[in-house]
Amino acid sequence: MARGVPGAVTLTLRVLPRAAKPGLSVEADGSLKVRLRSPPVDGAANTELVEALAAAFGLPRRAVSIVGGAHSRTKRVTLDGIDAVTVAAVIARIGHG
């Protein structure tokens, strides 16, 4: 689920740490799922999540921030410097890829 804020978009997504094959996918309900190699220890999975989202959306790492659920598998993440239309296009591309 994506929510637009002036100059930023907030996403709610699901994270799967310690995944054998890292990557992003779109679930049947349209939600974003991020598989990470890192374990959820000492912030390693959160760091990898920020890097994965920055790469997927073409943003610098500093533009991606976890605003909710830092210790949960369901997280809210804000992407600064991107609009909701661009985010929707990237998610659609992930869903079809």
C-alpha cells in the first residue's frame, strides 16, 4: 500500500529476513514483499532493506527511511523525492517481472 505525502511516498510492506533468494515481489493483494538475506539482528535486515528499496526506486539511501515497524516484519517506509505515480510504476514493473 502506498500513500503520497508532499514530496514523498510512504509504503507499507512485508519483509522476509534470512531469505535464500533476495528480491522484491508483489503479493496477490498488491502489497510489496521484500526478501532479504540478512538476519534481523543488530539492524542488518533494516540496512539491507533500505539499500534494496533505494536501488529498486533509483533513490539515494538517505532518501529511504523506516518510519514504523523497525522491529517487525511489517514496516512503513518513506521514500523522499519521488511521487506516487513513479512508485506505482516501479511496483507494477516488479509485479510483472
